[in-house]
Amino acid sequence: MYVYYLFALIVIILDQLTKWVVIRTMELGEQITVMEGFFYFTSHRNSGAAWGIFQGQMLFFYIVTLLVVAGVIFYMQKYAKNDKLLATALGLILGGALGNFIDRLVHREVVDFIDVIIFGYDFPIFNIADSALTIGVILIIIGTILEETKKGKTNK
């Protein structure tokens, strides 16, 4: 079970390390092309959430993050002990939530730098913590679908 907390720690370390590199080596707004027309590193800051919503609402983010962290730890301890997919998903969510929480505490904003354009859509700039949160949520959705499918087959 504790290996999933290690996943969270790895996410936090990778997230904070990459953000530190961006802060130390790039000017705000600077862009480095990785793959023209698709993938860039762009130094960006966000005092809100995804797509810039709730700009500057730090107290809101502190409270929500603490509730999410408490909920994730509770679920990991109570429900994920025998479910590796759920435990992995929750470990990623925990690491992602804490990675961005550290930014909000230290910088009063989140450091973003991964900038992708998908089918002409310039996706909002994000970071490793955001990626871990997203992957964790996707894994929970997949796990839920698999579980419901399994229940449906046993009820027939």
C-alpha cells in the first residue's frame, strides 16, 4: 500500500524539479520549441485553476486542496488496499494536488510550462502535477467502467 504514496512523492519531486528548472532558466513568457506546431516549453504562471478560472482565490485553493488530500488519503487507506488501479490513481492525484499546493504556498501561483497544440487547438499550458491529476482521474474512470462492466456480467 505504501508504494502508492511513493508514486505521489515521485510526482511531487518531478513536478517541483521541473518547475524549479523553468523558474531558473526561462524568462516569464519565454517559449522553447520542442516540436514545431505541436509541443513547446512556455514559462507561464497561473494564480487560478484550469483555463484560468478562480484567478487569485488562494484561500479557496488551500481549503479545496486540503479537503482533496484528506479524501484521497482516506480512500487510499479504506478502499484502495486491494485495488491496484484505484491506489495508483489516488497516488497520482495526491502527488498532483500536493505539487500545485506547494506552488501556491511558495509562489502564490502555479508554475506551468508544458504547451501543446492538438488539432489546431492551443491547449492551456500545464505542468507535471496537472498531468498526474488528469491521469489519476482517467484511471478512476477506467476502473469504474471496468468494475461496473464486471458487476453487469455477474448479475446476468
